[in-house]
Amino acid sequence: MRRSISLLGVTVALLAAAGPAAAQTGGTPVPGPGDPCPATYPGDDAAQKALARWMARAAALRDVPQELPVMAALAESGLRNLNRRGNPFAGFFSMHRSLNKGDYRGFPRNPQLQLDWFLDTAVIVRQREIANGAEDYAATSDDLGLWIADVERPAPRNRDGYQPYFDDADELLTESCRPSDHTPDTRPPALRIKASTRQRDAIVVTARCPREACVVGAQASPRRRVRAAAAVESDREVVELTLPARARRSAKLVVAVTAVDVSGNATRKEKRVTLLR
């Protein structure tokens, strides 16, 4: 029996900080004649292939790699909906029972809520990592294990424990589970930024994605002169990003602002700013 490799504290901390992402698909399309994967939960007694395809279909609708939830569930629960009395973790993804509230209330008995939690968290983790400067985050299948680790937040020694499940997940998904009427979103978000060309003590940039919700972060080069501005969420409203000065000398900097949408598409814009000290 596989055992969960997650830890309580860090998992709860991530969700407390991030919160659930908003619904991003506008409903689940009904499977068409060419859709091989179930749209609804096939049941606790279903074969692993059916369970994996159910997860993969939901992932495809969120423009998340189809193997991602399957790999996580294989590692955390052996792809089983576990709900044992006295165990603080439950479900396919070893969610802590403290998450049994809000949008995820009832998750121990509702596998769809478990899958929603995993995909919600995976989406916002990807957005934040890219907005914080990791431009190639989870760019290949070799990176999926670390993406899962950023969702599940296991002990540091266990972060490499998810990638070995890629081949198992791939064997269960012998064909694509993307619904025939779903077209992946590949359009980068529109981004508008403003910043004064001369600023003192810290650099302040305002940013906005006018067409959609996004996550926005900012970095400057040379990096030794100022700290990065941590990524923040914006639902079309203007957000302020502050990059505090590191050095005591004035410097000419290039500030890069990155906006990332729920599908992982990114837009980057730059501003030249003189930092006065």
C-alpha cells in the first residue's frame, strides 16, 4: 500500500494563502461521440484506467497536463479514494480534513471536490511561479513531479517522489481525454503597466489585465539593486507592485512585469526606471 508523502502544515498554509481559484471553464461539456473519458466520477470501485481518465478529462478542461492529477493520486493514495476514520488526510490527493470547508466542504465523500481542489491549486501555483520569474516552469513532462510537489507541499526529502509516477500515469492514459469541443486557450493575457521613470528608495509599478483575471509579478535587473515584487492576483483591477531597494546607490534598472492567465499563458512588459538614493 502506498503511503501519502504530504505533510499537514505546509499543505494547509498554501491553501490559506492562495484560496481556491475561480471556476475557469464555465461548466463541464457533455462528452461527445469521440470523447473516451468519463465526465462524471465513475465510482470508488471503478478500474484505475476509468479513474485516471476522469481526472485527465477535468485537467484538460483547465489546460493542465492530463497526467498531472493522475501522477499525484498514484503517489498519494495509490489512485484510491481513501477515507479512514482517525486519519487526518483523506481522498485521492491526501487533502487534510481542515480543508473540509468553503468551496471544498464535503470533500472526503465527494471526489469531484477533491479533483477541484487539486486543479485549483495547480493552476494558481503555475501562475505564481511564472509571474515570479520562472519562465519555463513545468515546461516539459520531466517537470511535472516538481509541479505536484508545489501543490502537495511534502517534506523537502520527498519532493522528488512524484516524477517516477509519470510512466504509470501515461500507461493509464492511452489516448487524449481532451473533450472534442474544447479548444485550449493559447492567447497571452493583455497587460497594461505604468511606472514613473525616476523613483526614490523603491520602485512602484501598477499593472492590470483588462480582459481577464491574472496573476502579476515584477523583477528588475540588475537584481542586486532591488528585491522582486511577489506575485499578486488581479481580477481586472489595477494592482500595485513594489520593488524595495537593496543597494544604497542610485541605479538604472530594467523592470520586467509578467502577467499569467489561468491557462499558463504569459505576457511580459518592461520599463526602464532610474532608482534614486
